[in-house]
Amino acid sequence: MSDDAASETDFSALAASLQSDARDAAVFFRVMCTALTDALPDNTTVEHDHSMFKNRRLARRVTVQLGDDTFVAELAQQRVICHQSHAVHGVGGGLPTSGEMDVAGWTAALLTSAAQAARTRNAAVTALRSMTS
């Protein structure tokens, strides 16, 4: 199995796992933060509530940065609020696109972006290897 196929399978399994835990917002959010940190440790930042006791600090916000895309989810009033923004580069710049979305749409967009980042990374590694061979 290629690295791309394995990555997409892993991301699909992650999506299914996240969807199955979506019934209770607090549990879902904790599971989602852990899954994202495990799957994308270099791209994921989790912010926790302030508490004197470390084991009582609950996750309140997770941010995943993948290329020009930033995915933010936060737990507020017993629901998960998700946003995605996309930075615009180049001549004239332009304004970044941003918007609130439901959890299913956010998860799908995140998985698509992660799969694209994996393909781009694999293509770069292949190109570098061909230069050194």
C-alpha cells in the first residue's frame, strides 16, 4: 500500500472515530483533541482551561495549521464551534477566507487538507531523492 493510500485510510479512520464520539460535546471534544494531537503533533496546538490542578485542565480550543489552512475548534456552551480560514498570498494579497462550519464539514475539510499536505510532502521527498540519486 502506498504512503498516500495509508495516510488517507488513517485519516478516514480518524474521521469515523470522531463522528462516533460526537454525541456528548465535552467527551467528543476531548477525544478529538487527543486524536488530532496524536495524528498531527507538529501541526496541532491545544489550549486548556486554567486550573490550579493540572489534571483538571480541560481542553477548550484546538488549532491545526496545515499549509495555508488553519482549523480551529472550541468547546463553548456544551457545543463544539468550528472555524476554518485560508490565507491568501501573492500579488495584491487579498483577504483570507474564513467561516464557521459544522463539525462534520470541518472534519471533512481538515482531512482533505491533511491528505493534500501528505501528498505534497511525499512529492517533495520523491523529488529530493531523485536529485540525490
